[in-house]
Amino acid sequence: MGGMIAWEYALLVRRYQGQGRNFHVTFVWYGPDGSRKDVTAYGDTAVAHLNRVGREGWELVTAAEDVNNVQGSTEVHRYHLKRPLN
């Protein structure tokens, strides 16, 4: 009989902040060990980042979006990922 699969989880956060033509997009990776790393340089779209970590065995579990348009514009997209522990 097979045992249960143990998973590890991570989070990719895309943050868009801007007003008009002035905007800034960043991507931050929160690893399963509690680490936090700015991974913006690895790609300028969420798809590029998801494909990169997909090649490392990560699977997208859920995605969520928060939008605040009170002063300018702020969007935060959270991508929750998992992969089996080896």
C-alpha cells in the first residue's frame, strides 16, 4: 500500500503599483523554508514565472487577486503552489 504524499508549499506574489503611465511590477517568491526572494529579474509576466517554477516541479494550486484603486492603482496577485517532497 502506498503512503500519503507529503507536500511543500510556496507563494509567488505579483505586485503592480502605478498611476497612469508610471507603474512598477515586482515578483516575490516565498519559499517553503520561509525565505523571501525578489525574482522580478526572471521574467516580466506571471506566466513566465509560473513556467519557470513548473519546470522545478511546482504546481499551481490557487490564484487570488486584490485590487485597490483609491489612490492610483495597486494590484496584488498571489499564486499558491505545491510540489511533492522527495
